[in-house]
Amino acid sequence: MTTFYTVLSWLLVLGYWLLIAGVTLRVLMKRRSVPSAMAWLLVIYILPLVGIIAYLLFGELHLGKRRAERAKEMWPSTATWLSELKNCKNIFATHISPVSEPLFQLCAHRHGVPAVRGNQLQLLTSTEDTMKSLIRDIELAEHSIEMVFYIWQSGGMVDNVAEALMAAARRGVQCRLMLDSAGSMHFFRTPYPALMRESGIELVEALKVNVLRVFLRRMDLRQHRKIVIIDNNIAYTGSMNMVDPRFFKQGAGVGQWIDLMARAEGPAATMLGIIYACDWEIETGKRQLPAPPDTAILPFEQEAGHTVQVIASGPGFPEEMIHQALLTSVYSSRKQLIMTTPYLVPSDDLLHAICTAALRGVDVNIIVPKKNDSLMVGWASRSFFSELLEAGVKIYQFEDGLLHTKSVLVDGQLSLVGTVNLDIRSLWLNFEVTIVVDDKAFGEDLACVQEDYIARSTLLNPEEWSKRPMWQRIIERLFYFFSPLL
């Protein structure tokens, strides 16, 4: 009997080390950054069983077999649609500014279509203005309304949007609504989903959270886009979830969320529509590609016509597209670079690019919220401050709420507005979207918004920052090490 237990013990030890070795080999064989691989190995070795389970749950990009097959199957029809769209030659831009040209070349080669012109854009800086505009467009909708949001939370003006959407469905407008399962978890427990479906709205719970399938699909892979498309001609996108900030996360102690949305009218709406169609097919298996834009006339072709490129990222879309776009934008800057983000946990490449821009004389400004709703991300963000400050980057801490806007302005000409945070999750994991605008007038509008943010912020003093307590430095370094996993 003693021999049996001895053999069993050795077999368990051998099995344990074989498991560790197998997971280690799997981490090393996967194509990932060195910091990310080292962080995962440390977690696995310090907390062996917990680390292995965590890696299997969150360490690899599993979309799920069924969704992965749909993503693969949708591309031939999508590629054909994009190829046929090229026949609409008058919607495509022919003149791009020098600062925007590298990024637009990247987008054209990787997405397959160049930027579109003849769009009218409007920046909406308050939730109230955004929802009033959205309700007005919903009430005027004739054919279709398509929406996707990470968070939909009932209450306040959100209920007015819901009522307008249900009324549109009842009068015969095709309404499709896709909401992330984790982000909108509380919404799906309210009476609204049943009411919406009864009114005729096709409501889909995207990337449904299911404990029984945790090892078959990565649960923290989320649908993070915020898009509204109306009649294939009007579109909204930006950082705003479908929430009324007066009722959202009031107990978090960070104040009301501050967001920025862009309303686009013109061919850009169709480009956002093809992204929505791909997401819808991946989630439901149903294919419904948008109609080509009406090219008979571009009402905003002249003075008010903005040139727009739409960038999508996530499983099934070009890999690292958002990351490459940000790197290209930063390296294109010559005079000024202004970035706003609620979560600043950049990759090594992006951190190096930002610091290099400052070191070559570019006026680099980063605006982040002083208080963050994520404790881990807040500490991890601060771990990058020293290196940025040493390079000459100006860091502004927004004090009038949680600044949730995601924007980049390069030399007052090239603008990026969308859903992308400057963190690993947005850059490589989630379904995200950004619109890129090559237009000085639009850049001036975005600059005004960013200047308002700066006026409501405190400039971080490098000398004072260097005198912060040692315990803060230790916590920052701890979370810095785990930043590739956040």
C-alpha cells in the first residue's frame, strides 16, 4: 500500500509539472508580445493552478467555434461588396493632406477601400444633445435603424430613446439592436427587452456570458462598439454608451461620465453599415449587407464635405489595425499631438512612439481623468507617467467627472474619434471602431473640445510627481507588470 501511494504521489507530481510545461510551451508558441508572455508565465508559476485556469479563460483570443466559422464565411461576400463599392468612384477621396496620407494609405491597403468624401460631420459634446439629436433622427427614419452598444442602461433620457425606437418599429421601420451581454447585463433583466421584441425590434444579446462555456470562448472578449445607423445615410459613433450619466454609476465616486459622439451624414454611414453587417452575421449567422450609398448626388461634396475613413478591429477583422493606426498617427505628427483617453495602458510600441514624438519637439498632450472607475487600470496608468513626463509629454488630469472621450488630434488636421481606449484590451481584444477625419475645420472643432477638457484639468507637475510616496511607486510597479493583461 505504501508503494502504491508513493507511485501515485510521483504520478501526481509528474502530471503537475507536465501540465505546467505544456501551458508554458503553449504561452511561448503563441504569437504575442514578450511582456505579455512574461506576465502570463509569472502568474502561472506564482499561482500554478489558478494561473493555468486564468490563462485558459483569458490568455488566448477565443471567439468561439461557431462565431469563428461565421467570421471566416462572411469575408468572401464582404470582399465582393467592397469590390463592387469601388465602382462608385465619385464617393472616394482624391486629395489627402500630407499628415493624413500615411494613415489613409494603411487603411486603404488593409481594409481594401480608400477614404470616402462628401460627408457632413458634427461633434456632440453632451449626452443630452446627443440623445435629442438621435431621437429626432429616429422619428424621421423611413427604412432602417441599426444600433450596437456595449452598455444600455434604462433610466432618464435613455427611456426616451427606447420609446422612440419602439415607435419606429411599430410604424414599419426595420429596427435591429445588438447589445453586449456583459456590458448590458442589468438591462436584460428589465422589462424592456420583452417590450422591444413585442414592438418588432430584433434584439440580440451579443457574446452571451455563459459559465458553462467559459473554456470554449474567452469571456472578457466584448462587443465594445457604439454605432447607430439610420436609413444607410446617417450614423453616430464615439465613446458614449446608451446611458444617462445622471443615473449611471453614481456610487463609483468619479462623477458623471463625459463623452464625445460624432454624427455623420453621407457615405461614411454606409462604411459603418458594413461593419455592423459583419458583426450581425458573426453573432446571428444572418447576412444583411447594406445597400451602396446613393451616389447620384453628394450634398456635402463641396465646402462642408469631410473626408472620412472608418477603422474596425476585433476578431474577424484585420489584426492589430487600431494599434497600427495609432502608431502611424503618432509618427505622422510634426507640430502637435493631443490624446484623450479614460484608460492609459499603452503597449511598449505606442509608449515609445508617444515619447519619441515629444523628444523630437512635438507638443504632446495627454488628457486622462483624475479619478478612474477601475482601480487596477488607474494604478497601471500612473506607472507610465514618469516615462512620459521625462520625455516632455504634458499630462492633464481631468477633474470634472470621468472623462470617457477617446480622441486623437494630429497637427490640427487629422482627427480620430471612436471607442478605442489606449489600453491592451482595446488595441488587441475587443470589437472597436474609430472614424478618421482628414479636415482642418473638423480638427478645429475637436481642438475646441479638447481645450475645454484642458481648462477643466490640472497639469501634472513633473517635480511634484517625482516626490510621491514610495508605497505609491511600489503599487504602480506592481500593476505595471500586469499591464499587458489588463
